[in-house]
Amino acid sequence: MHAADPTVDTPVSPAPDAAPDPTPDLAPDAAPDVALPSVPTSLSPSRAGDFMTCPLLYRLRVIDRVPEPPSPAATRGTLVHAVLERLFDAPLGERTPEAARALLRPEWEKLLLERPEVAELFPEETGTEELAGWLADAEKLLDAYFRVEDPNRLQPAERELLVTTTLESGLRLRGYVDRVDVAPTGEVRVVDYKTGRAPSRDFEGKAMFQMKFYALVIWRERGVIPKRLQLMYLGGGGQVVTYDPDETDLRAVERKLQALWQAVQRALESGDWPASPNRLCDWCAHKSLCPAWGGTPPAYPLSVPS
């Protein structure tokens, strides 16, 4: 299914359940657990989407590094991704809905250890029923996965893969790919799981931008253009959206990313990060800091040439 390309100034609308990138595009010496201002040194699809959606959001996440509380939807997405990654550890024939459901509790306990802050979503004294319902919703997403794919008929080549490359301009691109499948003929398929609903046809191009980003990185790093990009939406009962990219597609994405990065550099130099009100504002953790909603962002932490 071919989708229209997004333009650089077109918002890329992440699903409301999308979590912030766990590894922001920071300078190498900026530790992720220390909230210090940082100058971005690379671009990921999540942060590219942030800038195109709202430059102020990009600034608050990447430069100011304002903490964001965990949300039930985003945390559920993280959990379901972890279960689907682990599912392929099981031998062929044993990758069943029951096996996936059995992984939910252990992966939730693991997530609590890795990210203790998510415990606040379900306080021990009041959150038992809420947690049970939340896990039941995660089970429904896993059931939807089995409706759109049989994991016993494939063996992923790579899972939760960090892909990086540096373009001729010096721009470094990076991102995490949920799954890479390689056919016996050598053809590559890039797969990404989404726990939200599939977008309308009008927004398919924006949803596929992330996948074209991954395809560009893989092409530049490995010299192979993925044959197929596949988004698996698990919300709403499950739906698969595919796109078969070619070199023209990926060169266009590369040009757009270069232009976007130049816009980021101009904003860094000027300190001008305008808010861009849009339909995702109601889900934004930084709404109280946004001038479009009567808020005041923190003082710009980087020096601006006079």
C-alpha cells in the first residue's frame, strides 16, 4: 500500500500512546538520567516527528529534558513490545496466544525493576483493579497480533535492533527497529508494532515516515533497500499497513531529514522554538508549559549569539 510522502513542515502525528524516545538525541557526555540541558547530535524518527509536530515539544524533550510522567497507554505499549520480542525466544510451534499472555506478568515485573517510576500508575493500596484491567487490555492487543500474523511461520533475523548511520553531510541518524525479517532470497522486511489503531488513509504517509527513516538508515549502512516496510497496528482488532520503498523514496526522505536538521540548527542558534497547536495537544505532558495554552516554558538553557 503506497502512501504519500510527508513534507518537512507537515506534522508527523504519533499515536497518543507513543512514549518518548528512551534514548534522546543527546551529546555523548550527557547521561540520560541527569536532567541537564543538551545539544542534540543526532536525529531519530521520534525526535524528527516531535520537531515536525511542534518545535517547542522537541526543545522541551531534547534540550530542556523536562521529565514526563509515565502514562498507562505508553507503558502498555512498552510492555506489549517486550512480550512480542520475547515470544520469538520460544521454539516454532510454541508461539501461541497462551504463551504470549503468560509473558505479561514476568515482563511487567521486569519493567518495574527497570523503570520504578511506572509503579506510580497503579499504587498498591488502590491500584489492584486498575492493574488487572490494564493487563487485560494488553492481552487484547496480544490477541490482535495473532489475528494478523502467525509467529510460528517466521524466524526474525533481528529484534529490537539499533540502527545507525552517518550521512555524507555529517548528520547521524539512529533508531530502534522492532523486527527485521530476511527471506531465503535475501529480501529484507522491516516490521514495527503499534499498539494504537491504524490511521485513516489521509494520515498513512505520516505514519510510514518512521519506517522510511529506518529503511534509509539500513540502506546507507548495509547497502540494501528493504523490500517491504510493515506496520502492525494492534489496536481496534489488528491491521497491517505495508509499503514497498524504492531508491527515489529514500533519497527524498534523506533530503527532508537534511532540511529538518538545518531547521533544528537554526532554532538552536536563535533560541526560537515556536509552539504549534495541533490535535495532539490534549495528550502532551508539557501543555502547562506551552504559551499556546497560557503556560510559560522554562528559560532557554543554551546561549544565543547576540
